[in-house]
Amino acid sequence: MFRGRHITIATKHGKEKALAPLVSTLLQAIPKTFDQLDTDQFGTFSGETERTGSPIEVLRAKTRLAQELCGDRRFIVSEGSFGPHPASPFITANEEWLLYTDFDLNHEVLVRSLSVETNYKQHAVKSIQELEQVIQSTDFPNNGLILIAKEQGEIREVIKDLVDTEALIASYAAFNNRYNDIIVQTDMRAHKNTLRMKHIELTAIKLINRMLSTCPACHFPGFGAVSADKGLPCKYCQAPTNAILAENWSCSNCQYTTKKFFPDGLKYADPGICSFCNP
């Protein structure tokens, strides 16, 4: 279904580096990049533009805009965010979403991935010496840093695309003459952040695997796990645990659903995670 077809990767920040090779090798499709898409209008990591709407709503808005601008029929678009891990709020997590859309078939395939492998940080700096400490603790400029100037909690100015330490220090000095609150933040845009680009690549593998998985009812692509049920029994006492008992698989076309028990190949959980055996 995908072999030899063009699939457009709509991106502003170089995500085709992670996506295009996989589209070519795993789907045997022909990747095309459309980079004339101002995705910053849907939200920025630096905060000067807030994201409105859910990740799915933003993905669909990006896709519609790309289709209007270039006229292609099949797209992959990405949306990411950073914040507290839903299970451990003291840990920062990177959530990535990828959406494949075929306008001819009126069909979507959506996946989500959550990772704690992220370098997302913010530092309030009061001197060049503090700034230099931040630089030394990061892989700059291989991973980008941005400067954010605030007054009374409001963002006044942002500088991105700083290419070396000299430019970063000079920009900080200029900010320091005008603003009281200056924040140095890791640049989370994909083309400036190697860890995020890697996570997008892993999410793309998940998307493509689902695109290649066909529904047993309608034979459409896009059959895969959409949620999971906890409750795998403890090997010792048989009490339910927080380990995964079953995955709920659903078709993105006809909504056929089924359960797949023991997705990790285990019928019992380690007693070490059991709240009865190991309270």
C-alpha cells in the first residue's frame, strides 16, 4: 500500500533527518520534505507562543495547513512537549506524537511515545560566570541553548540559533543591560537537540510498525495498541500488580478492537513489584 508512493514530511525543524530514512527503508515509500510550514504558530518550547488545543488537534491543524500550501495527499507530522512525567511528577518527560494522514483515503494513523531521556533544563543566570557554568554542563553547541528575557514574569525577548559560546555570551551581555530576569534554556527544537531527534526516530519506528499492521476485520493499515490494562498477577501470591496484563488493540479505520493478553510474554509479575508481597 505504501511501496513507491510519495509521503510528505511536513516540518520546520529538520525532522526529515529522523523520518525520511525510515519511510524509505521500512515503508519502501518515497519521502518528500515540505519545510515551508511555520509550525511555530502552533506553539514554541521557549514560551513566546503558547500551544492551544490538544496534541492531536495541533497535529491535524499542521497537516491541513501543509496540504493547503503544497497540495500533496499523504503526510507525516510531529508534535512534542516536555513536562512532568505522569507517573513521577519530579521527573521530566518528553512526549512525542506522530500522525500519518492519507487525504485520498480519509485515513489517519496516530502514535504516542513517552521518554525520560531528555536534557530539558532551565537556568536563571545573573552573571557571565553563571552562564559559563551552564555552558560547561551542556553539550553546546551540538545541543542548542536559547536566551529568554523576562520582566515581571512576562517574556519580552527570545534569542535562538546561537552557534557558539562567543555569540551566546555576547547575546547574554546585551540582555543583561536591559533586563532583570534572564533564563538560559536548552533548545528543544529537533534540529538543535540530539536526544529529541533520537526520540522522534524511535517514535517513527512505532508509527511505521502500526502503518504496516493491518486490521483483521477490514484489512486496513493502522491496527495497533491504543491503551493497556494493568493487573498482571504476582508470581507468588497471584494478586494483581501494576504490570501490564493486556493491551487494547484498535483499528484506525473501522474501530474493530480486541485484547492481547501478556504482551510482554510474561504470565506473572515479579513479586518485587507486588504491593502485597513487598509493601
